[in-house]
Amino acid sequence: MKTENQKAWFFVLPVLLLVAFNALVPIMTVVNYSVQETFGNNVFFWQGLDWFEQILRSDRFQAALGRQFLFTFLILIIEIPLGIIIALSMPKKGMWVPVCLVLMALPMLIPWNVVGAMWNIFTLPKIGLLGYFMNDVLGIAYDMTQNPFAAWVTIIVMDVWHWTSLVVLLSYAGLVSIPDAYYQAAKIDGASPWKVFRYIQLPKMKTVLTIAILLRFMDSFNIYTEPFVLTGGGPGNSTTLLSIDLVKIALGQFDLGPAAAMSLIYFAITLLVSWLFYTLMTKDDAQ
Amino acid sequence: MTLELKDATKRVRGITHIKPTSLVMEPGHFNVLLGQTGSGKTSLIKLMAGLDPLADGEVWMDGQNVSRLSTQKRNISLVHQFFVNYPHMTVFDNIASPLRVAGMAKSEIQGRVEEAADILQLRPMLHRRPQELSGGQQQRCALARAIAKESRAVFLDEPLANLDYKLREELREQLPELFAGRGAVVVYATSEPEEALLLGGKTALMDDGVVTQFGTTAQIYRKPDNLTAARVFSDPPINAARITKSGGAAHMDTGASWTLSGAAAEMADGIYTLAIRPHHVTPVPAGTDYVKLDGTVLVTELSGSESSAHFQIGDDGWVSLAHGVHPYEVGEQHEFYMDASQAFYFAEDGRLVA
């Protein structure tokens, strides 16, 4: 008879328990809520997939999802190229390297709600430095509490200010790991700066850029704190992103069922798009 | 085509990396730069390639002063110790890249790339990416690029250092014929004396940013100008000891003495440095004129058909390298025999006397 070593279970079990309590159980609770209706007192009524259907069909959800995709799209299209450009123009050696790195890391060290509060005060008309400067010095009407466009510009600029550094630092790490020999080879061939970027720097940065894009996608798609503190989703619903809407439904209206269903849909979309990004960006290497 | 350095100097922030160097390198044979890591081989290559600016002096190619010319316009190739290929191009595109930048016609590029690929046996891999190739194939791809380009000068900076032993031997055998008859000046940097000997041609010995000697490889091996050159061109390191000459005899500080013959007998009385290659120091005497030395065995190594022993003699550490397997005990007193007729004698300023 073949004896099998069952000792492995002892090593896996603690991890399994840990994962169960911090991920599996909470998610299953959400799943539980998403298919039932409750009126408190732990009384539940089976609803099936009604909540999912209701959420997916609602104009409110579709609008919030649209805003969310627009926000994430703008963030990626601005932060990724900007991050690469900044990384390219940073010094590769010398006394300015640590200075640049610390300056770059600073915005990321500030707590998210503080970032929101900072930009709120910064942009308020009359009181804020930027608000005052735009309205009273330049004479450009700018009020992110009243004007949806101004609100959008403000949350985008705030996120760019807060998170471009992440792309910069990752790209920079990729850039400095390229041996000098590659640049010499390019010099000997007489390659133009664009070709050096296209055929040496970009391929060598690919791995870190994949990570940067994934992180920036997930973070911007799930963003909550900063825009909530800055605009509270307003004016009107113009900056109500998915997470802000979700909190309104779950904690404002206390509709736990629809909120749970929405959470799962939200999670599924994040997962799906992340997977798509990852597959597309690593497809080349698999060949 | 000749490549000529006229007092070429390199300085970085006040520190001299290459002291004024003058050399004339010719095609038709390998020009080996031999020196230890940090001796300035790569720095010198970068000066010739135009990758680093000259602090002083000039670089001439084919009777033309190229000191102010950009790297690209010098029409050179460089193969590194690392396998440098464009990662997201196929082998074909990698070999073709300098030709495309030069604006060559498509049909000619095709011909040249295929020719180079045939010479380096890369034909079946032309449509693969570099990272799908083995280390040896990647380096052959880099070499193919250098050959296809048909540049005026080819710099090979320790191209075999990162290959495993067998591949290194194989590629080293191919190298001379690869560049034979191409009219390019081939400069080959290495830290291994054995490689310089195998590649033949001419050798420039480098030490601390100075070319200490330049000439036919065999000639330099047989007659190093100075103690530094002798040290650079020996692996394992050359054995050295202080001797005193009085009359027709040499005396070592440890007591051994022997009668000098030939040119050594003509030296003026005084203090000299004796240097002798490890394979002229053996555990058994092969002739009657061998000088007996008593040493304490420190380390022994057996490599294939050779045994080597590091031993202490007076204040000096010496190495003996002999054919066959010799039993040594670490720590024991052992007799070694030196073929004094093969010794070099250097004056106190390091210059070869005999």
C-alpha cells in the first residue's frame, strides 16, 4: 500500500484559516446579503438574482460606472506617459538622485483623506490659494463646488499630483537597471533618442510598467477617500464615482441587498479588467 | 586601415584613468589588450570608440584624425562582455539594425545579414528573439552584428568572459578566422594571459592605465620589458624574489645560490629582482643545473594533468606548476627546483636586465 505524507496540511492550515477570516468569510457575507432581503432581526427572505438585475438595469449605476471608467481612463492616459517622461528626465547618478527620489515620494506619503482636505482648501474660491488666484487674479471663473467641469479637472489634477510619483519611481527603477552597454550599442549604431526609447528603454521597462499600469488601474478604479473628501461626489452627482455611490447605497440608504450585489459586480469588473490588462501586456512574452 | 593613438589621455574629474598612450594597431591579426580588471582596458576601448571624450591627445583612423568625430561616424563595432542585443527585435533585425540606420538598400541588408548568420551558424535562429537563445548564441548574434556592419575597427571587450568553459574554447578558436581578411582592426581586451597567447597577433600589456609594453605576443611573453609586464603576463602569478649578485653567482635571501650564465652573468654586482614562471619551478629536478629551494607548502591544487603548490620561501609566496600528480602535504617542508636558465632579472627600477 502506498503511504502518503499528510504533513503538508499542517503547514497549509494556518494560512487557510487566516485567508478564511480576512477574505473568504467577509466575501461570503456579502454574497449572502446579495441574494436576500433583510428587515433586521436576522430575518432573511430569498431574493435570488433580483438585486443584481436591479443594479445592472439602473440608470444610476450605469452613470456611476461610466464616470468611473472615464476617471480611470483619464488617470491612466495622463499618469503613465507623464510618469515615464519624468523618470526619463531624472538624473541617473550624482547628488541630485536622492533629492529627486525624496521629492517624488513625498505626495505618496500623505494620508489620502489629508490629500482630499488639502486640495479642498487649496481650491476653494475666495479662501483657497488656487481658488483665489484663478478667480481674482487671472479672472477665470473656477469653482469646483459649483461647476462639474471644474470639479472633474480638480479631482484629476489631485490624483495626478498624488500618484504619478508611483509610476515615476517604478519606471525609474526600470531605467537605472539598464546596463550602460545598451546605450553604447545604440550610440555605435547611431540610433536616435526616439529609437533608444522605443527599442531599449521601453522593452526594458515593460515589466515594471505592467505593474505600474495594474496598480494605477486598481487604485484609480477603486478610489474613494480623496474625491469623497474633496467634492463629496458633487456638484450634483457629477463626480459620484462607483465607490462613492456604493457607500451612499449601503450606509446612506442602508439598502444592504442592492449594495452587496453592487459590490460583487464592482469586484468582478475590477478583476476582469485587471486580468485583461495583464494578459494583453504579457502576451508577448508567452510566445 | 590602421588605428593610431597619439598620447591619448582620459581624465574624469581630475583623476587620470588613462595616462598618455601611443599605439599603432593594424589589421590582419588580433591586437590584444591584456591587463587585470581595472587596468584600463575598457577605458582605452571607449576612448578609441569615441564613447568617452579624450582629455588630451588624438585618435587617428586610416590617416584621418577622428578625435572629434562622433562614435557613429567612426564606423566601428563593439562587442561587450554582456550579451547586448535589442531585446524586442529578432536576431535578423538585431544584425540588420546598424545597416538600417545607415540607410542601406533592403536587398543588400538581406545578403549581409545572411552571410554573417551563416558564418556564425545563426541561420536557424534568425527569427527568434535574443532571450530565446543560449548565452553562446546571444554573443554570436552580437558578433554577427559586428561582422555584418563591416566596420573599420572591431572592439571585443572580454567577449568570452560570461560564457561557460566549453563555449569559450569553441568561440575563441573561431574568432581569428571570423575576422581574417576583413581589413578591420580587431582589438580584443582580456584579463587572461592564456587567451592572449592563443589568439596570437600583437599584445599590449596594460597596468593602472598605462600600456607597459606593446609588441608581438610571443615576443612579449618571452621577453617582458619590465617586472609589471612579467606579472601581468603570467597566470598563475609569476614568482619573484630579491637576489644579490656578487661575482658570477646569485644569492637569494633564503640562502640558495647558483652560478649565473649568459646575459645574467654580465650584470653588474648588486641587488636584483628575480622572476620565474611557475612551470619552471618543479618538485623534481629535470636537469643538473636546477637550483634547490626549500619551501613550506601552503595550498595545493590538482587540475587535470597538472599539480600546483603554493609555498612559502623566505618572505615570498611562490607557486610551482608541474606535470603529473605530485603528492604534497599542506604544512610540510618540500624541496622545489628552479630552472634558473629561464629566470628573468629585473633591476631595482623594474627594468629587464637579463
